[in-house]
Amino acid sequence: MGDVLLATVGAGRGSWGHIARLINERQWERVILIGTEWVKQNFKVDKEVEWLLVASRSGFEGLKTAILERIPDNANIFVSIASGTGREHAALLAALKEKQKDYKIVLLTKNGITEI
């Protein structure tokens, strides 16, 4: 059972450095990023990531279902909502709750990666 990072990535580039550092500063078994096609084309990191592409106007239920299908069963789940929209954050958290998955929120602080 490995560590999997699920992160929302929004169009606002100000939060991209935070997400990139989370990806690069830890060994993840998988990284699943939730964002639009535009974000995928413009957000670059040195490690391999998987994308769950969402339409900018996709509805909550469709987004939640798409996320639900990608949540691994046998993994330690870590979540970053430092980027992205409230709708994406809500869909991610609702999918985790529906699947009854425990998770930790990860973020960067002055002391490095912090898990909550």
C-alpha cells in the first residue's frame, strides 16, 4: 500500500509552485492531479503524474463521480486543496467520504511538508 497524492490544480498560477513542491519533495507511488486541459498543458513538473481532466463548467455530481472512479482502494491517500476551485475541492472531499476513505491533508509550511 503506497502513498497517493490527490491534488486539485487551478488556473491561478500563484499556487502552482506549492503543488509542484509537494510532488517533487516526496516519493509518491502515484500523483493524480485534477484540473482542466489548459492547466494540464501549462503546469509542468519533473515527475510523472496522472491527470483527471475536468471541464471548467462541469457539474458537481459528474466531477464527484469522475474523482470517485480514480480513488485507489489500497493506498494511503494524501490530499492537497491549496489550488483549484471550491467546486473541485468539495467534489474531491465528497468522493472520499462516499468511498469511506481515510486521508490526510498535506501542505507546505516553513518546516516542509506537513500532514494534518
